[in-house]
Amino acid sequence: MTTKSLSKQAEIQYRTSLRKIAQAVGDIVSGGYDGSNDSVTEIMDALDAYSQKIEGWAGRVATRFADTIARQNEHEWKQNSQHISAELRHIIQNTSTGQVMQSIVAEQIKYIKSLPLEAADRIYDIQNRAIEAVSAGGRAAPFAKEIAASGDVAASRARLIARTEIGRATTALTQARALAIGSDGYIWRTADDGDVRHSHEEMEGKFVAWTNPPTLDGLTGHAGALPNCRCWCEVVIPDK
């Protein structure tokens, strides 16, 4: 399987799993909301309980995600190994990425469990705005529609997480292996299409030190590690 295929597989699998959470969020909200404050409280409690309930499942999903990304990253390094010395190739093959993998799994568990919790916070805020609007003589109907859309909002959030975390995890593993062979940084590469953001396009071809990730549009991170970023790191291999 090609590196591109592995990456796509990881994103599809992860997005599918996260959509199950979004569907459950939608079901909890639609089955419990009747416009009252009591129903909002009950929904928030149910979403909190659901977040706790899925912890074991979230761990399995996160581990599968991390394993797929690790296979993809290892495949990339093997493809590029013909261009480096036997010494560096040996270092790469024996570099432990266990700590990075643990960090990736822990981060994904947090994201998975956050979907129902974010929905609960959102519903609470909407209900407060509804109360203020009604007190001022406004209508509650628009706010009820916002609450009813909770499943769709969670699904949109799930898609963003799946897209972003592929790049973030890949970059973390790439950095770990690159640092092991003494790489100081990488050349920033974009997806080279019309969807590349201007700030990212301006980074194309620039050297970035691993110790100094750039800040773009108010966010700091390496190529591929920023939200919705499809850029990637062309590792600068030291001469050995």
C-alpha cells in the first residue's frame, strides 16, 4: 500500500469513528430537548455521562489511528532510506517512537471524548442566549433550531479533527525520527494547489528549524501540524 493510500485510509477510518460520536450526540439531543431548562440540564448530564462511557472505545480507536499513521511514516522513511547513509539508516530503523505514539494516542482520546462535552457546552451557551432573548421580548425558536443542529455541528467538528490530526501525528513522528539522525530542520512544502492558504503558500521552500516552528495566522506549528493544513516536511538530512 502506498503512503498516500495509508494516509487516506487513516483519515477515513478515523472520520468514520468520530461520526459515530456525532450521531450519538444528535440522538441524545433530539431525544431529550423540549425547550425547557430542565431538558437542557438532562441533556448536558447525558452527554457528560456518554463522554465517560466511551473512554475504553476511544482508546481502541486512538490506538488504531496511531498505528496506521506509524505504518505510513515508517513507509515514507523506508522509501527515502536509499538516499541516506547506512549509518543514518540504521539509526532511523532503531529509533524508538514509543513516547510519541503514547502522546498521539492520549491526544486522540481527549479529542474523541471532547465531542459530546463540546456539544454540552454549546447547548448551555445557546440556552442562555435564548433566555436573554426571550426576556427581552424575542423568540426562542431560532435558538431551538441551533440546539437541534448539535449533531451536525459535532459531525463538522469530527471532520476537522480527522483532517488535522493526520498531519499533526505524521509531523510528530517525522520530527522524532529526524531529530534522532541529527536533522536541524526541514523545507516547508505545500500541497501546491488552489486551496493552499496564502500564509502557507508563502512558506513554500523555506527552511524551518525543528526548534522554531513558525506562527501563521495566529497559530504556531510545523508543516502539517496546524488545523486543516495539508503541508508537509521535507526533512533536511545531515551529511554523514
